[in-house]
Amino acid sequence: MGQPVMLRPGPGRFLRPVAILAIVLAVGFALYLLAPDPSGNSRGDAAGPVWSDESPNEIAGAADGAAPRAIAPEQFATPFAQNAVQLERIAPRAPLTPTVERATGPRPTLLHKPLVIAAGEIVFPEGGLRLKGIVVTDPDDTCTDQEGRLWPCGIIARTAFRNFVGGRSLSCNLPEERWREIIVVTCLVGKQDPAAWLASRGWARAFVGSRYADLGATAQKEARGIFGSDPRGASSVPDSGQSVSSDSVSPLQDPLPVPLR
């Protein structure tokens, strides 16, 4: 057998792409030379506007007006520095929106960390207060049930009120942020009126003519709270289901029976 023959590429295979590239470059350069000038001026034309309806004299005058000039400092001063004697102070205009007068008197203040010391009396770090419209039930008070038995209604009333508050903050209408003496104010626990809760449950007496007088009369008629018997011996405390909140929100259920503290 003979030896294999090695084929070498001829010079034409390398010259053909070079020739094509040269032709493409030549055509592109020719098109560049034949393309019109975008500015509309030939290379030999003098620089100037392409079109204008103004006369040459007007164009020359505008060019002269744009020449730099000296800065006059008095033209850049504030109005108060120039002709100050001619200025006159006038009254301010009326506001575009009507002004709202701030309410005077007690305002709602959120009080934290309540400590119930009696049914209707609470102490805060800022000071102590009593709920308006009711008579605070003293923890040392004792009551007599229908069978003539004594029971510590004052302590149980305080325990019931403690369970009702449950450590929640109270929003009270205070005359000032801090006070020394015990003040009588109106408060809310969330959306509930604690004074109305005490009067309706019978754990505090309502003042005659107060907003809670009807609730207190109903509680006394139905022998609730201090007007009834010792709840520690009862299985449950009757609840009329009447709403006592200032905004008609039903109150929480009675927390009794509770142990004596």
C-alpha cells in the first residue's frame, strides 16, 4: 500500500474573505461620501443659522445685546434693603380654614398601673381618685343578708372591682396631670364605665340624682351586691344582662364568686 497524500489549502481560501471585507468597506465609505449633510451646509459654507425670518441687522443687534455687562449689586438686594421707608406693615389675612378652639376643662388622660383600694377608689402613681356619681364602699363595711347574717361586703366588693379592672389602664377626665389630694372624676375602662358597673352590680351605692341612680335602685330591688347575701356561698351571681356602659357596650360578666382576700 502507498503512503497517504496530505492536502494543503490553496492560497485562494484565505484571500476570498479578505476580498469580501474590502468590498464591504469600500461600499460603506462611498455611501458615507454620498450622504447629504444633516446641517444643510456644505463644508465650504460659512457658519450661520440655517433659516431665519430676521434681517441681518436684527441678528447682529441681538448678538451685541448678549454681550457681558457689569453686575449692579443694588439690583440683587432684598426688598427690605431697598426703599425701606416706603414699606408699610399691614394686618395678616384671615386664615383660609376656620380655627378650632381648644376645649377647656378636664381632658381624658390615660392612667396606667391602677391599684384598687376600695370599690370605687383607685390609686395611681400620679395620685388617687374616686369615681364620680357613686359612694365608695369601704373595705371595712359589713352587710346583713335577708336571714340576718353578717358578711364582709366591703372586702368582697373591693375584690370584685379588682377583678373587673384587672390591671387595665383607665381613661379619666383629669383637671391636671398630677395631683396631691384625692379627686372625684369620671373614668372609662376600655369602653366601659366602671362607676356604672359598680352601681348596676350593687357593689356601690349611687348618689341620689346621679346618672347611676336608676341602676343603683334596680340593684337594690333585686338584692345584688351589698344589698344581697354573701356570694361566697352562692354558686353564681345573677346577672340581668343589662348594658351599663356609657356607649351601650355590654359589660364583662361578674367575676364572682371570688375568694375572700
